[in-house]
Amino acid sequence: MMRRKGPEAATPGPGTQARILCLLVLGLGCSTAARSVHSAPALTLGPPTARVAAGSTQTFSAPRDLPGAVVWAVDTIAGGNARTGVIKGSGPTVGYQAPAAAGSHLLTAASATDPRLRAYAAILVQDRATPGPGPSRPVSVRDPAFGARGDGATDDTAAIQKAIDAVAGTGGAVQVPPGTYLIDTDVQGSNRGLLLGSRLTLALAPGAILKAIPNASPNSSLITVAYASDVVIAGGVLEGDRYTHKGTQGEWGMGVYIKESQRVTVSGVTAKDCWGDGFYVTKGSRVTLRSVAASGNRRDGASVVDGSDIEVMDSSFTDSQAAGLDIEPNAGQTVDTVLVSGCLFSGNAGAGLSVSVPVAHKGVSFTRHVTIRNNILTRNGTAGAPPPQVALLVSNCGGQTITGNVIADNAGMGIYLWDNVSQALVADNTVYRNQGDGICQLGGADNTITRNIVLDNEGHGICATRSSGGTVSGNQVSGNGQTP
């Protein structure tokens, strides 16, 4: 969090700011680590997280650790209801019938003999997707005119680029059949591998992998979209060189790098094991990341550092060394109007989701109008790492909306509004069993915290320090390690 974000800015790393923030937090009363430990273990259902289409049914099973009869609830409502979803059946295995509306919900199973023993699952209910029209005029990179091989041994960069250049500007599609295609991510020192032009679809088939050829460049990308418009990247896997990289400098080896472009859609793409971020957006407008997956990347799963009208939908950001998704401008840049909805953030060493302006850039950089709704943030943060640890961080910006999220079992605070956060709405979230405060605001003004379910967190349920104006009302707060 609050770090240099791209090749445009190489300032000191996160350590100094994190230490300063730690001292501020610990000195002013927010709890970022456990101060009292619940005697009941944090149990999970099988599966612990699930995506369920609206109106459909998913089976869940309670662990054997729950003695006696099992009492099921959705968002603390026994048996659920039409708004939250309904429990079907009884006993250790039940069905969950999703409601008609998209959203996120917390399913719990408690022991009837010891209600402290509870297992949970976080559920994302998603609208049923309607397939759109397919791209026209497809060509295959394996056509003889291009000659890509996809054998995992041949450098296919030039062949695929030739196909891209042939189709760019036509509204047509380049198809990449199943196979492993080796890509030079720093073609002749250009800091990029494949370069996409305007009015083009790059469609990777299931089983198609673009794999980075290891190099020592501090700055590279498998796919770059620059100064382009009306671009679609669909399907397939982008595999970086995190574990085979030949250098030690830099942090900008990206999966997809979008710069100075508009009307760009990335759909169904997995970016994993990148030297830097899986997905990176700067100076982009009307950019959509939909049903993407970022996994095991060396820095963030995805970064948005400059742009407007950006959507991140129905995606997963897991096991990154830093944040799952970091929305954070560099000096002089602005991020305006972002929607993050229906996403899973899990297992990231840093925050699951960070929305901020760095302290050094206050007054010259801005993050505005970010809506975070119906997401799951679970098991983020590294146990034993120095505080602060936060599942969802908002810092030095105003007007953000955080609604309908499930934030559970993270190694630190659930939601943290830190330093000059103003006019934020935090409503209808379920914040459960985190190792710090459930919801904490420090130094903010005119924020509204309402109708949240805040249960069994190790620190305070809801904590406000040096904050003015705003309201904290209508929340369900119980079982937390400290009061209130």
C-alpha cells in the first residue's frame, strides 16, 4: 500500500511509510493485531468461498469439529430469507439457494451446544451472464502466413505480432489455439512483448498459454495496449517469469499493461507469476477487467494508477506478494470513477484491496468516486508481519462507497479509513473474525458507518479516533475482543 506504482515513478519503497503508519496507528488507538484471542477456533465450511449464480443452489458442509446439531444462518438470519438466500435442508450438509439479486453473503453453521463454535463460508451471488456476440473475421496465429507453433520451445513473439498487425484496425480477431507460446517480454529493449493496436480482439482458447521468456529487464510486459481504442483481450493464461527472472531490479514485469487507451476490455484472462503485477492500468478510460484472475504475482494482482470509468468485475485476486488490487495514483495523477464488484480477494500478503493517495502526493494526486460492493475479502495479510495489516484500506481520499462486502478471517483490521478520508459510506458489510478492529476510522470527517454486521473480531468492533462529523448508527456489533 502507498508505494511507487509504475515505471513512471521510482520512489522509496513501502517500508518507511508503513513504519510511520504503524506508529501513528499504535499511538492513536486502532487495533491492528490481536489483543484478546477467542477461545473458539476459526472454522470454515466446505467450500470456504463460492460463486453462485442468482437463483441457483450450492451445497455446503459443516466441519466435523462442530459438536451436536448444526444451526445454519445467512448474514446472521437463521435459515436465511429471500433477500439473503435460503438454507435448504438441515444437518451437517445443506443447500444454499441464492437470491435473485447479486451480492455477497456470509453463511454460518454454529454448534447448537456451543454457539461460539461457528464455521463460515463467504458467498458471491452473481447475475446470470448473457453471452455477447462473437468477434468477426478471425485469423489463427498458426496459419501458415504467421507460423506460431505453441510448442513451449519456440519463441513465438514475432509470429503472433505479425498476426496482430495484420488484423489491427479491422475490428477482427486473432485466435490463439491451445498450446504454450513463448513470448519475449522485452523485444529489443522495448519494455513490452506483444503490442495490440486499435479495433482488435485477441482471443486465447482454453489451454492457450503465453509464457514469458526469462530476462533481466526491470520493466516489461507480456501484452501491452498503448495509445489504442476498442480492444478486447479474452481467455487464456499469461504466465510471467517471477520464479525464473534473471535480474533483481525493478518491479514492473506485467501481464497486461494498458496505457493511454480507451474502451479496453480484458475478459476471462488469468495472469499469474508475473515479476510485477498481473494487470496494470495507467491513463486509461472505459477500461473493464471482467472475470479475470490474478494469482501469485510478485507485486499486486492488479494496479490502477491513472484513469477514469474503470470497472473490475467478477474477478479473483489471490496470493500476490503485495495487494490484491491497488488503486493508487502516482504524483500528479488522478483515478476517477471506479467500480469494484463481485470480486474475491484472498491470500494476498498485503491488503486485499487498497484505495489511496500516498502521503507524499496529497494535494497533487486524487482518487475519487470508487465504489466497492458485493466483494469477498478473506485471509489477506501475512500473520506475524508488522502492522498495520488491513483487508480493505481507504486512505487520503473522499467520497468512496463500500457496501455489501464480506470481510472475514484477515490478519489485521477489516475496513480501515485512515488519514483524511471524508464523506465515505460504509454500509451493509459483514465484517467477521478479523485479527484487528472490524471497522476503524482514524482522522476522518463526515463518514457514515451504518447497518454493518461486525462480529467476533479480535480488536474493537467499530473504532473511531480523531474523527469528526458523520454518523455511526444501526450496526450489529457483538462478540468482539474490545468494546465498542
